[in-house]
Amino acid sequence: MDFSLIPPINAALNATSMALLVYGRRLVKRGEIERHRRVMLSAFGVSTLFLLLYVGHKVSRNFENTSFNVEGAGKVAYLVLLGSHVLLAMTVPVFAIWLIRLGLGDDRARHRRVARVAWPIWMYVSVTGVLIYLLLYPFNPPPPVG
């Protein structure tokens, strides 16, 4: 299998998750709870597929990292973006599973309170996942020679 296709697929999965999160939020604001539930479960499924492919890609490359080939402030900004993305991404599965349990258990008050914190984090992780892909692949300058 050609594992080089996984990064763009993962970026597309992050973008899909982002779109589902926005749509799911609109649905719940309109009171369409059952449609909200299906859309948010789909967002969880897409994010789960992303995680499986991401781990598979890392394993296939012996956990080798792709470097962002810039220096100075650009590198610092990238590392801040990457660090915040990774730290917050670790919370998304916990929040998502918690929200699913609350939602399926029809504990709407607690679900709403947790979602006020979790939704922006999940959105940030989805958006920055796409940005990191763009920086590491199509917009990454070649490594310096020498």
C-alpha cells in the first residue's frame, strides 16, 4: 500500500469533521436534535477514521516526523501551532466519548455545558490539522542544502 496518500486523506477527514461540527451545531440551534445526533456521531466516526489512519501512517514510517523547513519566527509559530494542536487533540476523544454518552443518555443540560468547552477545542484541532498538513506538504519549502 502507498502510505504517502494518507496525509492528504487525513487532511480531508479533518476538513470533513470541521464541516460536520459546524453543521451539527446549526442543527441543534434549530432544535433538530435527532439530525444533530446523527451528524455529530458522523463527526466522531470521521475523527476516529482519521486517528486510525494517522497512527497507521506513523507506524508505517517508524514514527519518523516530517520537518517544517523554515527558520526563525516562522519555525517558532509553526511549533506553537503544532504544540497546541497536539495537546488539544489529546482531549478530543475524551470529550467526544463523554458527549456521546451524555447525548445518548438524554442528559441535555450536562451535554450542553460540556459541549460549550469541547466544541471549540474539536474545531480548533480540525482546523489546525488542515493547516499543519498544508504547511508540511504543499507549502513546505525544500530542506536547506549543506
